[in-house]
Amino acid sequence: SPLPPFLALLCFGATALRAPLAHAGPGAEEPPWCPYKVLGGEGAAGGRLCFRPPARGFQCAARACRAHRSPGGALVANVLANGSVLLQWGPPRPAAGLRGFALNCSWDGTYTRFPCDSVELGAACRDYLLPEAHGSVRYRLCLQPRYAPPRPAPPAQCVEFRLEPAAMRDIVVAMTAVGGSICVMLVFICLLVAYITENLMSPALGGAAAAAVP
């Protein structure tokens, strides 16, 4: 049975992770590492078990990130400026009997929808990072909690979004920079015209009016 080696691996990993925190003080807490396994696009068996630290305290900044929420609001896709996507979700209800999560991914083609890599995540996971997403492609990601029987699985939360191509993002950034420069130049020209009108034209017009008086 693969269960005893798996438990031994988890115990070894917990001991190795606890060692660097031994001198961190009495208030230090061990980070809840998220175990996950990436499967093929068709959900085939396989994949390697990996661990990642949670992205605690992440907030989607307006200039470098764009958030997309599922209809229920439980799943959020934070599309970052570098082309990666950080998924976040809260703890499901009820929490008793939760075994983990199943994340399914697909994207729209010209005539049909194609599956991309699906992920199995542990019950402690609350976020997942898609490091490389293709631009100008509409993605659909669905997260479904998994419970121990006989509790049925609740409906999946799905979110859809489209990434701007990298070239388009560069064009938008360049146009924004050029537009800002043009605005600064226009303000400078307006100030210069106002200065000339106030300090150069007014004395000349005053002198000409004084000369015209007999």
C-alpha cells in the first residue's frame, strides 16, 4: 500500500520544515504548506506531489492586477501584469469531512473548448498560482471541494477571464506614457502663453495707448 510511504514523507517534511523555526521564538507558527498535484489536460492519473507556501495577505493592486470573481464570489482570479494568475478562495462550508479541492481548467478555441491542466489540492490550500497563461485566450477555471462519502460534493465555483496579449499591454503602456508627456507639454505651453500675455503684451499695449493720448 502506498499509504505508509506517503505518511512517512509527510512526517519527514514536517520535521524538516519545523527545524528552521526552532529558534524563531515561542510565538512562531509553522506555515500551512499547500500540497497539490498537477494532472494532464484530460485528468489522467499521474503527476508529482508538490508543496507551495500560501500567498497570505495578497491584495490585487489596480495598476498591476485585475480581479475576476465567480458568480457566487467564492473564487477570485487575480490576473497579474506578468501574465500569471493567482487564484484565491475562502474555506468552504461545512469544513467537516473536507478532503481537498479539484481545480479544472479549460480555454476557448475557435470552434470548441479545450482542456488544460487540472490540479488536485489539499484541504489546507486557499490559493494556487498559474505561472504562465496565454494572452488573448478566454479561460474558465472551476474549483470544487471534495468531501468524504457519503457527503456529496457541492457545486463548483467557476470564474472566466481573458488575458490581454503581451504586445497589447506594451502598446497600452507606451500610449499612456506618450499621452502623459503630451499633457505635460500642453500645460507648459499654456503657462508660457499666459506669461507672455501678462508680462510682455500688456506693457506694450499700455505704452501704445499712452502715446495715442494728445
